[in-house]
Amino acid sequence: MLLTITTTYRPATDLGYLLHKHPDRLHKFPLSFGQAQVFYPEATEERCTAVLLLDIDAVRLVRRGRGGGLGLSQYVNDRPYVASSFLSVAIAQVYGSALHGRTKTHDELAHTPLPLEARVVAVPCREGEALLRRLFEPLGYAVTAERSILDPTFSDWGMSDYYTITLSITTTLQTLLSHLYVLIPVLDDAKHYYVDEHEIEKLLRHGTDWLPDHPEVELITHRYLRRQRNLTRNALARLADSEVIPTAEQSIQQDTEETIIEQQVGLHQQRLAAVVATLKQCGARTVIDLGCGEGKLLALLLEETQFSRIAGMDVSFRMLEIAQKSLKLDRLAAKQPERIMLFQGSLVYRDPRLHGYDAAAIVEVIEHLDPPRLAAFERVVFEFARPSGVIITTPNAEYNTKWETLPAGTMRHPDHRFEWSRTEFQAWAQRVGARFGYQVNLHAIGDEDEQVGSPSQMAVFELKGRNA
């Protein structure tokens, strides 16, 4: 399995800094399925080429249960020779720093578009050259594809399904590696390890900047996730919202920044307490927290015996992992785990898992949605899920002037797409209530100021004609 990357940027040997591999050395890396080597057949000021050679250990794959097939086919197959998900794994492990755009000494160069040429030998593509071009040309590549003959000794056998492809482009090395990392397994249309929700995180990490606008986004996502419809649906939902979905680590950092701003008035605790009190007062027994994040509201709900069934949904699988750990779900007393469920989903796509709850809590979430997506959010919650009660909290933009640490015109959270005044929030809540048949009451959260009101605001929707 062979991948070469060439640049004519001058000095071309700077490619070694970007790859964290010195051109004068042979670099060896043991992998769980074989060994990778990196070397430079040419390294001059004018032209530099780095070669990633991957040697697959077929016997080791069989022993690890990843050989595929039965009998002799486990040992005699094309796995050691064709570009596949094994190559993507090698890119991530051997070129990991470059894949994430990191360099110790050449940060500016890492973000500079360079003339690059990538050559991948023996790429399986059963759909032919047309698919190769459909995947790479929309990204700006000049594509050269050489189809291999099945067997030179027996020309009557015809051509094989394997191509040697050369991709030429001027872009950053990180972008090139991200494209290869995602698209090589798509061409092979197979992955050689278990695929679950973690693969969605990988796809978003390396595809968010380019995949949502790719004309073959659905095909790429479907094949990358081994044609698992549920994973594909979730991934496409998140890609559609990719401009508003930071990583879990970014979300935690941004939430911390917002908490620092609000902590002088204890707003976060007051907000959660107000939501729990309202849920108890309306008599809800089953509650779903939409956009549950780290699970702070879920932890309070678990303490209340009134709530017999609790669910948390978030668009980020990583955030759900953090919530599961912080809630210590694996240590709950007998029957307690039956009360709570966590699952991944999007607030702008209809989902049958949202049905059947007495109440939904949506705490500091809607301001993270782009305004054009609010209409979809409204239908998902109020028309399709349709709980008896809905509680929504959001910042009061007017109160921002009370915080000296918040510059004028700045929102409280780096990921907020908008922040409403009291009048704007009231108008939106009343319009939604009237459209979907809910009675609406608005409440202030936190100490009220005569001029600008309270720091946070809450709307309580009660379905008309039903007991919330």
C-alpha cells in the first residue's frame, strides 16, 4: 500500500517539517495490523517527495479476527495491496500532526496553500473512473487515473477494478490529508474495523470544512459509515448543522467562559433550579432534555423521584459520553438505570424517539441555532414530538450591558447565533404557541433590573386541552 506526496514549494524540503519526518532518515512505525515506513526518494530545494509505505500483516489480521472470509481467503486476498481504511488509519497515526494542522516550528507554513501532488497506488473503485472524478474534482483536484490490467499474462481477462490515481492541487497539507483520510475508504466501500458513533465524530472532525458542500455528500457519508442508515442519518443531520456544532472540548471551554460571566449572580444554578421546579409544578413524570450537553440538568432530575423516565439528547456523541461519565450511569443503584436514557440526535430533524414525553426542557439551546433553522426546530418540537409541556430558556440580550467584562455588542457565548431581547423572545414564543396550540407564560430568571430586566428568560408552553 503506497501513498506519495510531492511538493515543488521552495524550499521543498520544508515538507519534512510539516510531516514531522526528517528527509534524511528512514522512519518506521509499528501498527496493530502491520508496519508503516516513511522515506524520501527525493529531497531537494526544488522538489521533495515523501512516501508512506504500508505493509499489512495478513496473519496478524486473521488472528485479530479482521482477516475476512473463510478458509484460505482469509490469507489470500487483496487487503495487503489495495488502498483501504487501513491507509486512513496509517495517515492518522503516522501523519497525525499534519492531519490536524500542527507543527512545532512552521505554523504559518502549515496554513499556507502549497503546490501538492498525491499519488495512491491500487485504489479499488468498482464504479470506474467516473466516481473518482465525482469525488475529487469538486474539491479542486486535477485527477489522473491509470487503470490496471487484471493480469498482463492473460490479456483476455481484461481490466481490473484497481486504479493508480494522481491528484494535483494547491492547498494546505492538512486539507489534502483530510480528503484522503475520508475518501479512500469511500472508494473501497469497506472498513476493516467496527463502525459505530465514534466514526461520525471522525467524519465531522475531518470533513466539516468541505463535506457539507460536496455534491456527493450523501454517498460519501453513507459509504464511509458502511451503509448503516442510522449512523448516516445522524451524520447528515450534524453535517447540515456543522457550522453550529463545535467539538465537545470547544463546547466545554465556551460554556466555561459563559459561566464565568454569569457566576457573579449564580445564574446557572438559578436557571436549572427554575426548570426543575417548573417541571415538578406541572406534574410531569416523563421528561426529555433536548440539548443535554454534559448532563447537569439530568443530574438534578435524577434526584427527584417524581420523574419516572428521563432522557437526554444531544447532537454531539462525545458530549453524551461526557454526560454518561459525569452521571455515573454505570454505578447507579438497582432500577435507576431504567429511568434514564441518552441518545444522539438533532433538533432540526424529525425523530420518533422524541415522542411520548410529558415535558421537554430546552435550556440555553435555541440561541445556538442559525435563525433560518428555527422553523425546523419549531416543527420538530411542537408539531411532531408535541409534549404536553415545553420549557425553553434563553439569555436576555438587554442584560448584557450589566456585565463589565462583556464588551458592548458582544454575545455571552462564542457559539451564540443570536440573543433576544425580552420583546423579541415574547413575540417568538407567542407566535409559536398560537401556531401549534400552546398556551405560553414567560418568566424572569435571576434578579431583575428596572431598565434591562433579568439576565435570563424562560417560556413555559402548555398544550391547550391537555394536562401538562
